[in-house]
Amino acid sequence: MRSQYCFVIPNYNHTQAIAHTVDDLVQYGLSIILIDDGSNVETQTVLSEIAAKNALVTLYRREINGGKGAAVQTGLQLAHQMQMSHAIQVDADGQHNLHDIARLVECSKLHPQALISGRPVYDGSISKGRYYGRFITHFWVYIETLSLSIKDSMCGFRVYPLDAYMQLVNKVALGKRMDFDIEVMVRLYWQGLQVRFIPTKVLYPPDGVSHFMVWKDNWLISKMHTRLFFGMLWRLPVLIARKFRSSK
């Protein structure tokens, strides 16, 4: 099947950078699936205006906010229904260096069955708590995969091979909030996918809005790591065999 790429952008009440983000993506000539995850009226108006003036944009509105993971899953399913082979996930808040899209797609075309992800390179705009907190998840992902090959599981700047993704979601329900990016990467790795990384600068704009709910999302991520740890235990023979094959 011929490769067909598109963009998937989840959005919940992000108005500051979304128009600029879409304008930057239009130059690639790819379909843009914009998911409104139950946003307020102001954001709905902004997104409707963006879709009205860009023929490449498909706007899908979720009536009730379900979380970033739920919005991305909606977008990936729509992309698959549109006969796309790959979807490029981009955040709506202006964090990602869109100049690196060409590098992500180039790597994906060289390795079409692999999950391609950005590996964040941070500047001083990231808070110390957020920076060091990521290492807790890195540690657990190393255990859950018995591998150091997953360099970062939290970056939402990535290219999904959609057939492999649909194969996964037809078997298991994935997290709906901030736990999604981590869980889907680990489970795709378990499924046998190679995961490749492209270094990319990540910026946290001073006027940016974060929807990370400290207590709720950390609780969901903790529960997710518990599930993945026990899932790893009964996959031990397969993961160990894979580790030995990769070391040869």
C-alpha cells in the first residue's frame, strides 16, 4: 500500500498557538485532522475559523472532554478510516519544533513499520519538577520493556504506523489522559514494533496552558505503570528472547 501521511492535533482550549501551528503544517500539503476535545465556545470558534479557511483541515468535535489520550485516539481512528498509512501527532500548544517534521517523516519512510518519536532536547523553559519527574517514568519504562531502547515515552511528537496501532487498540483499551503517550509506546514495543527517536527541541511557552492535573494524572500514570509491570512479567520469555536477539 502506498504511504499516506496526515497530521493529528488534539486540542482542548488551546487558542494561543493553534492557528500558527496549522499555518506551518499546511506547507507540507498533508491532511490535518484537528480534534476539538470538548473545548469552550471561544476555542470552538477559533477552530471553526481555521477549518473554514484551510481545505486540508478536517475538524472533528468531541462533545465532552475526554482527555488528551482520548482525543489522539479519535484522531488516529479517523486517519485510518481516511485510508492513511501513517499519522503524525503534533501538540496544539506550540511546544514542538515543526521544522523537524521532515526528519520524522524521512525516518518513517525508511522504517515504515516502526514508531518514530521525537526525543526532547530542552532549554531553560522547562521547570525542574517537570524535567526530573520524567526520569521516574523513564525508569519504569526500562523495566516494563527490559530495554534501554525507548529513550523517551512522554513526547507527543511522533509518527504512528496506523495498521499496527489499530491492531493494538482492537485488543486492548488504552489510557485516555496523559497516560496514553507512555502506554501506547510500551504496548507497541511489546507488539514487536521497533521504536526510533529523532532529537528535537521542545519549548514551553511562557503563556502556555497545561492541562496536566497533578493528582489525577499522576494517579492514572501510577496505575498504568502497575498494569504494565505485571504485563511485563508474563511477557518475560518473549522480552528476554528479543533482548538477546538485539544484542547479537
